[in-house]
Amino acid sequence: MRNVQGHGKKLSYYDFGHTTVYASRYDQRFAYCAYVPQDYDEDGDKTYPLAVIVHGTERGMEAYRNAFADFAEANGVIVLAPLFPTSICFPGDLSSYKMLRHGDLHYDAVMLDMIEEMRERYRIRGERVMMYGFSGGGHFTHRFLFLHPERLLAASIGAPGVVTLLDFDNDFWVGVRDFEKVFGKKIDLDAMRKVAVQMVIGGDDLQTWEITITKDDAWWMPGADLAGATRNDRMRALKASFEKHGITVQHDIVPGITHDDLHLVPKVKEFFARTLKQNSASS
């Protein structure tokens, strides 16, 4: 039910359906948009799970929001799509958000506050959210899972180019041996085991031109090639590192698909819907 602002209402016409774009109150260099199901009534009491969809390097925030609108309507879910613009930390900066931190900029804190803004604006169900990210968003999602598993109901990791293995023999970003030193928080394996995890990728996602890290690259460190050469190699290595620590992974490989999640998103929607159903049955 769409309300006109005023008469005791805090939401406007632009806060329903395909919402307007909001500046983050935490840091106005960042923004987000949302999708709010048509049956949302500001005066009602129905609560809505929150799905966070993290863009890749192309920054297609609104496209991802729109791609999940049908899922939101069918499942009574609100969708949040953040925007982490390029050139935030230095000219031409495409990738700092993928590692969650750059100097004193904490992208995870920006993300958490966007979630809290949504919780204050709408009736969001529970403390934990579902998160999907493809490519650069897959970078963000699996590292966010390492850092904030207690905030996730589900994590769908889509074809990240560079992975951080759940490996306590190598330092971050290759592994997590010094994770507490880097992030000020220990890896909580018990909390990670409570998160539904999907890894989804195209079977023909085999190109390496964008993801090969050489000694001339800023991200270079010993072990940079530990997970393999292709995104599929790296996904298998990431899955194995999770399973080594008792974390169940649903691994979906879509045949004939390259690095394009047009045909992966339906798998994500199925995974999220099943997670919601299982969570509802157990609560």
C-alpha cells in the first residue's frame, strides 16, 4: 500500500516497489536502492526477510535490484542493492570493496549500516540477511561471510575471480591465518556452519585474463596462485576449504555458461527460496 508522505506516514511513494536511490547515512560516498513488495503496508504487521544483492565490478546496482524483483514479490522479501562506486580510494580504484577494507575505510561497516537503515525504515524479519554477489560481488560476499557470519542467513557466492581460502596456513588475502590481526575479529567457524552456503558458477567460466595475479600486481603475495588458474578452479578450492572445516556447500555449476550470471540468478533464487522455507520450518 503506497502512502503519500505526511499524515503521520514516514514513507513516501518513492519508498515502495522499485525505490529511489538513497545516499548512505554512514558515508555519503556510497548509495543503495531497494525493491519493496507491492503488498507492503506501512500500517501493517507483516515482516519481510532482507536479501542483499552485491554488484560486480560493472556496478550494475539497479539491474540486480530489478532482476530480483519477481523473487521479492513471490516470496515476500525486500531487496537491498548497494553501490560501491569506482575511484573511492584512489583514481581508477575498481576493486577495494572486494577485500572489505582499504586503510581506514571499512566497506563491511558501510554495508551493515545500510542494512540497519533498511531495518529502521521497514519491518525486516530477524537479524540475519541473505546475500548474493557475482564476480566482484562474489569476492565481497565470501569475505563478508568470514567476517560477519552471525549476520547472514544465507550466502550465495557467484564466480569470484580471486578467492580467500578458509586456510589457516596462509595470511590474508590468500588465507585467514592473520585474519584477527587484519580485521580485529576471529573467524567463527561455528557461526559459519549455521549459514546456508551456495557457490554458483558457469561451467565454461574459464577465461583468466582478468584474474591472473602476477608479481607486478598490487595484490601479489606468496600463495597468490594457490587456488588455481580459472574461476572454476578457484571455486572448487574454496569449496574444499569450507568442507574441510565442516561447512556444507551447495555447489551449482551451470553447463555452457561463461562469466555471465544471467543464467545463474535463477539458481540463486531457488537457493534463497529453499533457505527461507527451511528456516521457516525450523523456527
